[in-house]
Amino acid sequence: MSKSRARRTRSDGLTETISKFSLIGAKGRKRLDEDSVREAIELCREIFRTTLRDAGFEERKITALLTKFVDAGRRSAPWKPTSGRVPGRPQDGADGNRIKRWLLPSDHKFFATEVDATLVEIRYMLQAMSMAGFPSIAGKELLDSWSWLNNGHRVNQGDYLDPIQLVPIGFRDVFENPRQVTSGHIYPLDRGGKHVPDNTFLTLAISNNLQGNNTVEELLNMMWAIVNRHQSEGDWKPPRPA
């Protein structure tokens, strides 16, 4: 098979995958059940992987980024304070420190239903697809059926901004170093916030550190207060580095 024919075949397959994914999204949140979101997450992962693979991105790093989204979406953060193997030690990757969120007690801060946790993970992939530098997706208009999960926004490369700093996030930077972004919550889980789509977003790690355990509104109010106090001191300018 020639390279051009192989590319056409992959393109046709991707269009079919996007079409199936869009049909599920068109149902809307209220009509989605566990079976629907299980199918949707596999289709979305295939769209994500195939688009990047066809654009020449390294397979190993694609898998690493998808694993990050699983850890931020369906799987919990480390959910036990200490190791089950070595008392007093923190958990590590070999100690079963992550679990499917819906298997946790419903009152656990990391708990989420399977539908919600899966939709969060899909939401993160849609946000990544909207970052500057993500490859163009043929037939991406079909993804509009999922705009309800993406704050009403279409998947348009370059549109996604870090919710805290309101600056573009470069996809290639994230691809090379996935630790640059993390899962954020408008209302922190430690403060009673839930791991549901409306409360979650991808954010730069530095922005997540800025937010700390504040709500987004509390953080913005605190930053305004700091700037106003500095300005009240007179003609304030940021100090120059030494």
C-alpha cells in the first residue's frame, strides 16, 4: 500500500471514529450512562492518539500524556496517607496508590461516579486539543456535539487559556513535559469541591501552586488586594532583578 493511500485510510478511519464520538456527545449529559461514557472515552483516546501519531508525534510520549489524563480523570490521586508495605512511608507507584474513583467510599474527597470521572478525563483531552500547537483535526466540526462539556467552546487550536493566568498553553511544551500542567478544581477537593466536569480544568502547574487550597474566586480576590496595597504605597513598580 502506498503512503498516500495509507494516509487516506487512516483519515477515513479517524473521521468514522469522530462521527461515533459525536453521536454520543449529541445525547447530552443527562442521557449518558456508564456504557456510553466507556465507549466515548475509548473513541476520544483514539482520536487523540491517531491525530498526534499522524502528525509525527512520538508514540511513547503520546502514551505518557494519555496516562496523565487517566490519573487526573478516572483514577484518584494517592488515596492512603502511608504505604501498606512499609509503615510510615509514603505510598509509591508499586504500592497501589491510585484507584478508580468510583470504587472509593462515596464520602471520600477523591470519589466521583464513573460517569463524572470519565467525563472529566474527556474534558481534559478536549482542552488539550484546543491548546496552541495541537495538530489540526480533520472533521473536527463533529466534535462540536461535545461543546457542552467544554464550557460551550468548540475545539479550536489556540483557544484554550490557563484559567488562572489567562495565558495560552502551548501543547508541544506540555507534550515534552506533561508535568507542566495539572488537574485544577474551582472549589478544591479539600474544601468540599467535587471531581465533576463543571469543577475541573487543566491548568499550568505554577497556576495550581498559586491557587493552593483557595477557590479560584478567593485567589483572584487575594491577588487584587495585594496589587491594590502595593499601588496605595505610591508610584509602585515591580522591582528589577539584581
